[in-house]
Amino acid sequence: MIALGLEGSANKIGIGLISHPSDNSPPIVLSNLRHTYVSPPGQGFLPKDTALHHRAWVVRLIKQAVRQAGVKIEDIDCICYTKGPGMGAPLQSVALAARTLSLLWGKPLVGVNHCVGHIEMGRAITGATNPVVLYVSGGNTQVIAYSAQRYRIFGETLDIAIGNCIDRFARTLMIPNDPFPGYNVEQLAKKGKNLVDLPYAVKGMDASFSGILAAADLLARDIQDDVPLSKRLRTEDGELVTKEDMCFSLQETIFAMLVEITERAMAHVGSKQVLVVGGVGSNERLQEMMGLMARDRGGSVFATDERFCIDNGIMIAHAGLLEYKTGVKMRLEESTCTQRFRTDEVFVGWRD
């Protein structure tokens, strides 16, 4: 069976085609294309501008993906699209494209939860069996474990997502958004050596990032070039604090918080596996810190590279095809979008 997946919940539009040869065979990625809307440094991306970007690129990406996959329209079994969560206007623009294809080609529609798409693609690529999932992206931060045909949320952010925290701090420091701000913050953090004290906000199984961001923004004012040297932020040893130090400090603090709540979830469910998914999951330092924790517990970490960590169409195609094979499909009037589509709302009928 073959599915076409359309993803557009944020600033990336992804189109992918996937094949499931049989229930016992691993999925085959036929094509996986993506294009990103990049805003100027110091700015985020507005929903209306992002939606215009997606509408401008969706047709050419679909044509290219089908051509690259080497399949015919009649070979495709279903059209899968991101139902939510995400930004309203971009979600609607891609849902419109999915409905149009469904009508043109006479194919059934499947709406997919974005978070479940990340999880199922991560499981398929890494081979993780029943891990605790750390889902970290621009719009979501959740610690998840599977039980009784649902992905149960053990902990999550109480305010903003970790990716949003990093992206907004990148805007404060005027770090470029190309290829994406989190990557550029990561590269600067690799050069940082001074750890600046920032708030650490873990509350039970949940975490809070808005206070850390506010504190980091305040400190960042005192490292700008236009601040007199006598008033610049310095370490206890008198060294000037740099952009690199601030990026390093932010990463170390918020990643330590994630490690803590993930370890607690592992202890609760008795798991020795951690699967890191979502765009922030491609961060090498986060993978390293999570790996150290898992090894201390006699476990292991599973993660994918940026092809599958960062939002993509293939994860929507894969999760959608899993749903479709259990009999899930929707009428045209049901093919809506839900900005706040919770991970634990999805019935996971394809797992025991």
C-alpha cells in the first residue's frame, strides 16, 4: 500500500510518499521533499505569510514527489494530511490541497495527528520497540509513553514549547533563521565555555520555559556591542560573556530539565529506551545528554537525523497509512483542522 502525506503545521511544507509492502516489512520511503519559509533575522513567521508560502509551493512539491517516487496516481491508496496541532492558516492551506487531491484523484482522506506522526516515524526508522518518547519541537514539548492503545502524556510544558523558547532567544540575539534558528543556536553553543546561571523550572513531571527565556533576554541586553565595556555582563572571573556563552547556557539548562523529566518517566514505566523526536530532537547536545542518562540506567537513546526529526511529509504518510489500514478514513466534510489536537486523543488501533 502507498500513501501520500502532506505536512504544513508550521513554517515547513513537506510532501512524502511511503510504501508499506506488508505488515511484517519495514516501510519504504519513496520520496521526502520539504521547503521552508524563512523570515528575516529578528523576526518570527506570521501565519498568513506562512500559509501563502505553503500555497505557492504545494503543487510543485507534489508533482516532484510523485515523479521522484516513480509511482502512478492509481498506485496511491490514500491522501494523508496534518489535522493538527499547529498554526491555523498553514494547516488550512495544506488541508485544502489534500481535499483537492482527494476529489481530483478519487482517493480517501486521512487526517493525522502531527505528534503521532513524529512518534511512528521515529519508531519505524530507529527500530525502538516500546520507548519513552521525548517529543520536542517549536510548538510542542511532551514526555509520552504508550499504554492501552493511546500515547499517554506523562509530562509537558506549562507555557511555551522548548523550540519556541530557543527560536525566540535567537530573535533576541538577531541570529539568522536560515536554515533554522535552532540549528544556528546549536552551532554557537558549541563554541560557548562559560555557564551563565539561568532559572531551572521543573514542576513535577512538567516544565516551564517562559521564565528562563525572560531571564536570558534580560541578560542578553548586557552583552550587546553598544553596551560600554564597564557595564558588559561578565563571569565571576571577569571574562566577558559572549553570544556563544548565552546559547550554551540556555541549551545546558533547558536540556537538563528535559533529561530530568524523561528519566522520571522511564523509572515510572520501567522502560530502558528513549526515543527523541521533533525538530529539537536533531540537536546533538540534547542527544548526548539524554544518552548519558540512559546509559547510566542501562538503557539506550534512539534518534533520527534532520530528514525525519524536522517536520516532513513522510511521517504524515506513514502514520496516516497505519490508520487507514485499521479502517480510518474521513468524509470530505470531516476533513477539518484542529489547532489543539492532543496526542492522547488519538486511538492507536495499529498497536497491541
